[in-house]
Amino acid sequence: MKKNNKGNRHLLTNAFTLIELLAVIIILAVVALIATPIVKKSIDNSKNQALKETINSIERAAYNYGYQNDIGYSTEYKKLTLDELINKGFLKGDIINPVTNEKMNGCVLYRWNETNNQYEFKYNEECPKYPESLITVLLEQYNESNTTGLVKDSTNENLYYYTGTNEEVTNNFLWYGGHQWRVLEFDTNENSITLISQQPLTTIQPSSAVWTTKEEYESSYINTWLNDYFWNSLDSSIQNNIKKTLFNIGIYTDVDEITIEQNIGLLDEEQYKRAGEADSYLDIKDYFWLGNRYNSSYVRTVLPQGNLSFNSVVYTRDVRPVIKISDLIITGGSGTLKDSYYTENKATNTNNVQVGEYINVPYNGSD
């Protein structure tokens, strides 16, 4: 019995007591309590630093894009989405946020800083809808299944146009240069947009006789009004953004018979038919001239019923100018009749601003 007791005492002296185990556990818990925030902070700092480097790489990609492309010297913010930078090869694939492990979206806002005489590029996680290029906004309306509204031309993958009624085409209104226009079409390769005035801007006799040559059309009353009077009524900033366009002024059965390249023209029959003719968004329930001639005695017109017809040049009918402009940055609007897309002019006074133009004029008490 004594021997066994000695053996038990020996075992107890070489083992941890319950109190000692509890003390060790408490010490480890305290160490963990102290160390965990430090480790977490170190990990968070590493992730945040990685996010900063990722954002820097996005902004460098935007800078490289700007260096290799003509992005203009606008002092107003414009933007490049990450998808655009990826599609154009300046970013390689989706960008993952090191903090959230989710795909990064947003955009890079950029502008020309006149004070520093250099571009500014700044990543914005919450990419604002505006400012935005009009073509980019219009493309959001496109779907491959569309048969009305915005559709793609079957022979030119870069050309999109509108077709359908006013119920089917509701968001292609643009307020520009003091006039309300509707977008007929746009070309993503040329970055150009073709517009027609929503309502007639004048009523006129087209000519003294139906044109049979380009020269006769050039000297016609209607062309003089379009490319002299109306052209000179536009602000220089609008004129500078209008692209010369090839207009069809030939006989309606062969609109390419006579063509003319100029700043402002008229709708041709093919364009009206493509839009849907009667009851389409181009049908304003009033007479207006087309650019084509019917024969040597008559000019093509649209009737108040929306049907294609013809009239003698002795009659006066409405004129709806057609222009092609370079893509522009819009600052607001939803494209509807009551809320047209618009671009805001920054003006220092009202001398060069047309009636109805959206402007932002500095104000002080003496103004």
C-alpha cells in the first residue's frame, strides 16, 4: 500500500492541475483577444492597399486610353466605364475588388484641368448616369429581339435606327441648339447621329421649278433657307458639331440619281419608309416636304394623313431640317417629349445663346 501511494503522488507532481489548465486557457484567450484585431487590421490594411493599387491601375488604363485617343479638352467631366476599357483592350478582363472579392464596376471620370494644364482621371465606384455620350445612352434601348423602337440595320452592324409609332418610339427626343429634334439613326463607327426637327421650322415654296440637277437644287428657295438662313441662325458651337452629309435629292424611284453633300438637308423617301411611314414617329399629321422630286413637275411630300404624295412647287409646305452631328455629351433628360435629352451650355452671358437653350450663367447682385 505504501508503494502504491508513493506512485500516485509521483503522477500528480508531473501533471497539470485543473487550475493550471484554466490559467493557460485564459492566457491564450487574452493573447488571442489582443492579437486578433492586430492581425485583422494588418489584413485589412493589405487589402485596402491592394484596392488603392487596383484603382491606380484602372486610372492608368484610362490615362493610356486618353493618350492614344482623341478625347478632347472638355473642362466638364466625361466618363469611361470599366467595360469600355476592357472592350478596348486597356484592361485585361474583369477587375476584382481585393476587399470584397466582387467584380468592380463604376467608371473613370475625366476632364481637362485648365489650372494644372493636364487631364484628371478619377475612378468613381458609383458611376453616375450623366454626363454621358448620347450614343451610349441610346444604345441602352437596343435589344436584338426589337422589331420596333431602336433596331440595327441588316446591312451595317454599326448603324442603328428608329422605327415604329409614337407609342413604340418614345425616347429619342433631343433638345439641341434651341430646337427639339428626334434621332433618326446613329453610327457607332462614325460616332455620328442623324437628327430631324420634331416640328416644322418654316413653311416655304421649295423652288421656282423642280430641280433636275444638283446645281438647280443648290439655288432653290428651300436649300437657300436651309443652308443660308437656318444655318446662320445656329450658334457656332452647333455649326462646328454638324458633319457634312450626302443627301439624296433625286427622283423618288431612284433617290441616288442626284446627291449633294452639305450641312443641312431634307428627309428622303427611303428614310421615311424605314421609320414606318403613316402613323410612324415621323408622321406629324401635317404637310411637309421631302428632298426627293416626284418628276419634272412635282416634289415628294408627306400628307396630313401620313401618306406619301407629291405637290407642285407653287405650293408652300412645311420644312423639317435634317442634320448629322458628331456624338455629344448630354447632361440630363430621359429622351421623352416632356423630358428631352439635353446638353447644358456653360455661358458667361446670354449674347450667344438661343431661345430655349439650357444654360448656366454666373450671377451676381449687379446682373
